[in-house]
Amino acid sequence: MSKCEQCIVKQFNSLKSLTKDELVRISGCKTTKTIKKGEVIFEEGDVVNGVFCVKDGICKLSKLSANGKDQIVKLVVKGDLLGQRSLVTEEVTNLSAVALNDMEVCFIPKSEIVSDLQKNSKFSFDVLKDMANDLRQADDIIVNMAQKSVRQRLAETLVYLYDSFGTNPDKTLSVILSREDYANIVGTAVESAIRVLSQFKKQGLISTSGKKIKIEDLEGLKRVE
């Protein structure tokens, strides 16, 4: 079991602001879990009572709408923390987290980390900065839904996946999403997402092989209106 104070992943989140003694203590109480692709980490309405530090893999955070449709609000990646809001509120979570590929996470109980939030001001400030960033991203999603077309939103999603996660050796996007996932990210019907992807393919912007997508014209995708 790796030790928190020696783990390079913490450099990508607010845990980097903890002292060595705080990290040693947390390391003694954390649990490391392997989560398989498609497995639920937590569901909307659950009490999380701690944070998950993502050591490897990607998961999607989604919100179930009144009509039973999922809206993916964020992709959580290696180095991110899941469940930070549980540190400052007693509310149940309003999102679900599902693994998009095999993941390794460390779970740190709220009871072990909340005292650090109270005593370590740098750690508290970094947690607040992360939450503020999440709010900014949520604002951007709302604006995009209202002002941008499905074509624009889907093109931007493909560019984001390319820029953030890179490609496989065969040049296809390393993050493999279902057509339903793409629809849930951009906030449209699955049929609409499939139709737009087909248009992109005909225009030479992308090529596909099953669920795999290869970007053929990155600059062209960036110009989609």
C-alpha cells in the first residue's frame, strides 16, 4: 500500500497542502480500492462521508434529470478528488459517479480529514479553490447549453477529450465513450449525437471504428459553429 506522503498524485489536488505529519496520519486510515469499468462509486442521494483520491482511471459525474435522463457534468481523472463537498456539508450527494475504465482510488474518511480542514488554512483554501473551479465549470455548462448548438458542443467535447487525455497508438481518442455518454455530456438525444457524429465523419473531421473515434481535422472541429 502506497504512502500518501510519497504519492505523486497528491501534487494534482488540495492534499498537497497537508503537512507531512498530516499525510502520515491519513495514510494510516485510508483504504485503497480497485473499481472496475462501469462500476458505481457512489449514487445520487448517497452519504459519501469522505473523499476519493483518484490514483488511476477516469469516472463520470452525472445528474439524473426529472425525465430520467443523465446529464454528465464532469469527467474526473487521475489526481482529482471526489467528494470534497462532503467535508463541509452534511448533505447527501447530488451526483452519481461511475467508472469509465478500470480505476484505482484511495478513500479517506471525513472523520480523519475534517480536523485538517479546520486547522490547516492552506489546505482549506485549496479545497475552496477546487470547489470554486467546479462552480465555474458548472456556469460554463449552463451558458453552453443555452447559447451553443449541439454541433458546437459535441465538437468542443471531442477537442477537450483530445487535449486532456490524448490518443492511443492507433491515434483514436484514449477515452472511449458510448454514443449515449456523448449525448449526456452535450445535453441532447442519443439520436441527435449519432447524427452529428455522422455529419462530422462525412465532413472528414473524424473517423470511427465501433466506439473508437479518431480526430482527422482538429482545427476543423475547433471551427464548427
